[in-house]
Amino acid sequence: MATLLKPLLFGYFRSSCSWRVRIALALKGIEYEHRFINLIKDGGQQLSDEYKEVNPMQQVPALRIDGITLSQSLAIIEYLEETRPNPPLLPKDPKKRAQVRMISDHIASGIQPLQNLSALQRIGNTKDEWAQYFIIRGFQALEKILKDTAGRYCVGDEVTMADLCLVPQVANAERFKIDLTPYPTITRINQSLLQLEAFQVSHPSRQPDTPPELRA
């Protein structure tokens, strides 16, 4: 019988999109191998011809699994959900499921791309102010949404895909020195999630490619 290959995750320790996928893999108990793509070294290893064959968009993460290669973190998470449904990351109730996807897209499309590395490299000296503006704008909306949807976590009392998006985005906000005081719901949920093992083992400070000075 042929040996099944472990999934192979192409990622970077600090990438919030990679972190989302690492959380999903940890929650679902999926063992995988790493291929580290350093977004800064050598001018950005994601820009190499070799990696372009893996992901033509030259972004992380990408996941080789079940004979296919997937990119885009939410598409990866939804594939894992459909093929390895336990524990579930999308509620059965269609309204709650839509809320999870709404919050996930709010972060993954409305906040994160505007403050990621490739965008900031184009901004120049005002990159911190640019990132802060879009994170604050997004968090103001997100706080209002979560007041209606949240229980212990983003949507009710079970961990969902929305939570996988929230925690890395809060970490980015902290990196850009955003005052989180105006966002008590975001802060409370984030603190609760960081107590869970899957969020701890997937944390950027605990990855094999994390620089020694940034390790937990």
C-alpha cells in the first residue's frame, strides 16, 4: 500500500494568513510538514520562480493536500472543513454560518490586505499611519458586528473560522501599536481564544522558522 504523504504547508511564521491555516490544522488534529517561505529574505522568497509554480499569486500560505495545491487561507480552511469536518469550524445554522463568513471576509478582505507586507512596501514612509488607519477603521466596524454575534467567541460559544481570522488580526493591530481599549468585545474574545492550545501551538512565536529573538 502506498504511503500517504502528509499535507505540506508553505508559510511564514509572521504571516497572519498562514497562522489562520495553522490554527485550523491544529484544531482538526492534522499532522503536516512545513516548507518555509521567508517573505523578507533574498528580497522575498515568495517572489522566486520556484514558488511561483506553487502559487502563481506569490503569496503565503499554500497547502498541498490530497493531491492538490490550494492557496488563499479561507479556501484552504473551507476545504479542510468539508473533508475533515470534526471539530466543525462552520455552524450548521445557516444564519450563524453566514455571520461566520461575513466576519471572516471582513477581516480577510477588508482589513488584512491593506496592511500586509506587499501593500506596505508600496506606501513608503507613511506605512505605519496607513496600516493604523485601516485597522482602526475595520475594528470600529468589527466591534459593532461582534456585539450582535458574539458569545464566548465571535459567533456564539464555539470556535469558528471567524475566530481563526480574529486572533492573527489582533496580533497585527498590536504590532502597529493600536490602542485596543475602544474594542472590548474584540479584546475579550481574543484573550479567550489565546487560552486554547490550538491557538498557542500555532502562534508565530512558536514556529520552527521564528527567529530566536522572537521565540516565546
